[in-house]
Amino acid sequence: MNLNCAAKERKRLTAFIDFLIIGILGSALYLIAVQTEAHLIIDQWAEGRRFLGLELDEAFVIFAFLGIAFSVFSLRRWNELSHEISERKRLQKALEEEIAKTQNYLNIAGVMFVAIDKEQKIFLMNDKGCKILGYDKSEIIGKNWFDTFLPERIKHDVKAVFIKLIAGDVSPVEYFENPVLTKSGEERIIAWHNMILRDERGKITGTLSSGEDITERKYAEDVLMESEERFHSVAQSATDAIISIDSSGVIVFWNTSAERLFDYPVEEAIDKSLTIIMPHQFREAHQKGLSRLTSTGESSLIGKTIEIVGLKKDGSEFPIELTLSTWKTNKGTFFTAIVRDITSRKQAEQMLLESEEKFRNLAEQSLVGIYLVQDEKFRYVNPVLAEIFGYAVEELIDKKQTVDLVLPEDLPVVRENVRRRESGEVQSIHYDFRGRKKNGEIIYVDVYGSKTLYQGRPAVIGTLLDITGRKHAEDRIMRQSREIESRNVELSTLYKISSAISCTININDLFSNILNTITEIDIMKVERRGGILLIDGDKMNLVSHLGHPAAFLDMHKNMTVNDCLCGLAARTGEMIISKNSHTDCHHTINYPGMTPHGHIIIPLKVIDKIIGVLYLYLPVDFDIDERTIQTFIAIGNQIGIAINNCLLHEKAKMLSLYDPLTKVANRNLMNVELEKNFARSKRFKSPFSIIMTDLDNFKAYNDTYGHTYGDRLLVKVAKILSTKVRTVDLVARYGGEEFLIILPDTELKGACEVAERIRKSVEAMTAVTLSLGVISYSSEILNMEAFIKQEDDALYRAKQKGKNRVEVSNTGMKVG
């Protein structure tokens, strides 16, 4: 609106200036005509004619008059316009100053101001708003408010309301809260107050909103609400009565335990005076104390536990114990009391007072020390207690304090336990401490004490027993227990090792079990690195290892009994302990990247024979006691025996499953494999073939060259057979000079090719020939015996047809 007015004024000013220029030009022309000889020029030009229908002198007069008139009028209008322009500038300056002042007011305001036009763009934002949003003003003005500064989840809903508001379809909401999105991505909760902006015609042009950042306040409100909920939850579940009153003594909180204690339901207690639970004789004093506490803030009761009398709904009185605290809010000062019914305790105390005489009589005859302490002084001790500390009774009562009979190191514990009982924090307690006798001797005493009253004031009463002898016995037992525990650990270690080496007879599994078990036992403190070396003549073979790099393994491939620490242990049969590999001159095998380490190397013995060594890694400069060394020696003996047993088992296994002469499978292993493959083919219809061979004229060969050469021939033929078959195939010595070859997953044609290859090789490489029979599994063959029978027939036909040939079993199957 201001811009349109300014444009109109500029047009009017331009018109007046143009008019003024015309007047000035007219005046100027007149002055030029008068002050020069221009009239002469005009006379010559006219030559008797009139200038503009007038005489020349008249024209000059008229022209000059018009010029002067125009000049006067223009000057007059110029003064008016100058005045109007000055006034307009003054008003414009005042308006600008007012806008600047308003902007300053907005900038120093404690809330943010934002003005949004109909296109949803921001055209005003104060400094507070920039600070809350985290943007410079240049980054805000002109931006779409809803797309830029509102979280995605509310953007569309708020924008829809704004569109309806601008259209006049809804009334503005005076106050609402919603989050805004800052430059850093943080959400801040703003409480908005809004108004509509209109032009001079009343048309809605936008909105102006003031917003207060209430993020912290909302958080504080949430925390306060959670705190109040926790308080109510705890208060309602408390076993003690919890009662709160305001500064006038009116009850504002009354928990469930208060209902049970005073028999007033909560609705009958709230907003009532606290005096409803006080006996009449105490109410006046209560009112005075409450007034004093409210006015001065001082009270001797705040924070202390006191005993008073309470009043139930039925009018009965009973003793209570309460602790009083004060707290303030913007609503004033409040007081909270935690109340406990001490009727039973009071009755017990009364009974104790009444039986004091009986107590004294019994205490004098007691076999244990009895004491009564108040203010750390002995108010009573019986003869036994005095004797325990080496005093006479009269030397202790009202003359000695606990500090005189307690070892200084144990005095804080004794004082704390006395305080806890006197304050009522605990009713009774049982503990022991070290005492000091009159002659300075230190003794151990066992104490059981509880709170009591002595002359109306709290005190501690209890029994005391000299347990010095028992303590010494317990110390001996503890030492023995530690000794037993240590032995149990050793036995447990040996048991774990024994279990690990006895759970398998397989040599490779045994090695793995040994290393894994021994490096996981805590008592050893060993690292997860080590290995086992077995002695083979003068060589040492690394048969198992744990945690070693490739460089280590390369350096130990050709190790002998003369090398490094392991060789030293193998030669001497003594355990080797090396604390640092980098400083031990006997540690001769080093490899790239080797870090300093300690070693313990255990010889593995069987009776007096050393079969190998077990080496383990330990931290540098480790400590090891004699008992642990003996444990390692025992472990080495166990492991040596276990390894020797496994080696014997492997040897026995070889003897039971393999032919000792030819080293191929014997009949035992052959029968197992035949049954397994026959059953597999029968079930899954998979191919399976066997070849049976027999050396031609072997008896004549034996007779000619002797049995020694005959045995050598059998060994050579067995090697030829083994090299001509696959790894999955099995060569077995069937008997005498006969061999049987099992070919799993092999059709008849393939088996015949293998048989022919074998026949040619034996003929070329030895002085004898072979006859061979081949058979492949067929569903017509019912059992293993029939299968072998037909194979044997095929071999027999090969012999009958001239030897040195391959014959196929007559099972109805054709080759190829």
C-alpha cells in the first residue's frame, strides 16, 4: 500500500517539475530578448509584419508577462512541492525509524516472531527465531515455512490448516504446540500464539505468530510427572505410613499403610487436620511447633527419628516412631512424616525393664560375658566379661570405654555397629572383632548385641565370648583347606589331562586333545601355543602344534635331538624351564618375527624311554613353584604312556588289517570292504566290480629261486597293483599268490580295462605273468558268497585258457 502512494507522489512531483521548467525557460527567453539586441533581428525578420498577429513590442510584453507569471507560479508550486517532499521524507524516515525500532523490539523479545504470507513464505523473522532454528536471517526470509522448518510427520497436516486459514474457511487457533526442525536436525517444541494479517480492505494477507521454546520445560514436566508417579508408587507400596501436610497442618497425602495404621480411609483423611491422629494433650504443642517451623524454618525434629503417641479412629492410643522432613514448592511449604507402629517394641522394652533384676541375677551366673554399653561407656559388665579382658568388674563399669578394649584397627567397625543399634537402624547384630586385654594381649571375641533402653535412653546390650582358641583352630583349618584345595586343583588338572588322553585311541585326536586341554587349564598360566615332538632315531618330528606361524613350522621340519631346548630335554630326560627365549643361549632355533617368550619343555617317557617332548609357551620371566613343576612331570608321564598306547594300537591295527609282507589289505579288511560295497550296490543299484588275480606258475618260480625271492616277487606285484588303481580302490592279498582288487563305482568295462592294464604291467616289470578274473555286481547275484564264487570261476577259466589273460564272469553281462 505504501509503495503505491509513493509512486503517485513521484508522478505528481514530475509534473510540477516539468511545469516549473517551462516557466523558467520562458523567463530566460524574456531576459535574453531584453538584455541583447535580439529586437533588431526580429525587426529585420518581420519587415512590417506582425509577430503572432501583434505588434512586436506587444509580443515582447506579453511573452515576458507570461514568462514572469509562469515563473512566479512555478516557484510558488516548487515551494509547495518542496514542503510536501520534505514532509514526505520526514514521514518516511519516521516510518523507517519506527520499523527499525519495531524490529529491535522483536529482536530483543524472549520469544520468536515469524510472519508468513499467503504463499507460505516467511517475510519476517526476529533474531530469537533465527537462534532457535539455527539459521542466519538470509537463510530464512523467503523460504517456505512448512517445507523447510516442520518435521515430515506433521508438515502436511499443519499446511492444510494454514491453507484453510488463509482462505477464511477456519478460525485461527489462539494457542497450540508443535515441533519445529532446526538446521542441525534437532526438534524443538514451540508454544505458538497466532493472529491474522489483513490489508486495508480487510483481505487476509498472512499470519503473524509468536513462539516460545518450551522444549526444556516439556522435558522437565515429563521428568516431574515420572518422578511423581514413582513417588506415588513407592509411597503406596511402603510398609510404613507416609503422611504429608501443608503449612497449615492439613493432610495432602495419605498412603495405604497410613489407612491401615490409623483406620482412616484416604477420603476421610485428605483435607483434614493432622490433629485427627493426635491425642488431645499434644495438639496445642503441635500447632505452636508448626507455626514456629513455618515462620522461622527451624525445628529440632526435622531429619530425626522421634517417638510419640498416635491416635486411631476408634480413639485408642498407641506408640509410634516417625521421621519428619520438609519440602517446598511454588504452592508453599510442606512436611512429610514416615510413621511406624512401635507397640510391639515398646512392650518388649517394658518387659525388659521389668525383668532387669532377673537379668542381673542370671548375668552374674552366666558362662559368657555380658555387657551394657551406652555412650561408648560400659554401664554394666558381668564377672565373666571382666575376666576375659583381665580386669575387675569395678575397673570397667562407668570407667572404661569400648576404645579401651578394642584393637584400634577394629574400632571403626565396633563403633559403627554400636551406632546402628543405638539409632534403631538395626535391632540386633552379630559380629566378631579383636580385643585387647589389660596386659596388652590380643584376643578374638564374638559379640551378639541388640538395642535396649537404659535409664530411658538407648543403649546396647549383648553377650561376648572369647573365641581366640577357636580362631587359631580356624586359621589352621583354613591353611589346611588351602592346602587341600591346592591338591584338589592339581588332581583336577591331572584328571582333565587323563580324561582328554583317555577319550580316544586315535593318535591324531590324542595330540589335539592334549594341546587343547593343557593350554586351557588356568593353573598352568600357559599361552595358547605349544606342540608335541616325537623322537625317530636322531630326528624329532613335529607331530602336532598349536598357534604357530608358517615360519616356525619351516624351521622345525628337519629338527634333531641336538637342536634347541626341545632337543636338550630329549637328550637329558629332564624338564627344561626357560624364562626368556631371547636371552637363553640354549634356544638356538629362531625364526623371523619371533617375539620373546618363556618355555616349559616336558619329556614324554614310557618307563625309562623318552619317546618325545611336549613344549608350552609361557609369559617372559614367569614364576613357577615346585608343586607346579611336579604336576607337569606327572602330566608328562601320563601323556607319554597315552602316546605309546596309541602307537601300539596303530601298530596292532596295521597287523590286524594289513598283510605284513606286502603291506596291502589282508582278508579281514577285504571282507569288510566287500560286504560294505556289495550292500551299497544292492540298495542303491550303483556299479561295483572286483578283480581277482593269480600269479602264473608261481610254485615253479619258488622252486627255482627259493621262497625269499618268491616273497620279494609278491611284494613287487603288490606295489604294481597299488600303483595301477585309484586311491578309493582297495588291493588285498586274498591268499598265497592271489590278490583281490575292489573297485567301487566301476562298471564292468572299466574293470576290464584296469585288469588288462595290470596284466601288461606285471608282464613287463616282472619275470611272471598274471591270470585275472573280473566280475561286476548284478541284481541276479543274491549274496556275497555267490559273488565271490562267480569271480573265482572267471579266474579259473583264465587259467584253463592258457593263463596271462583276463576273463569275465559268466553272469549274462557283456563288456562294452
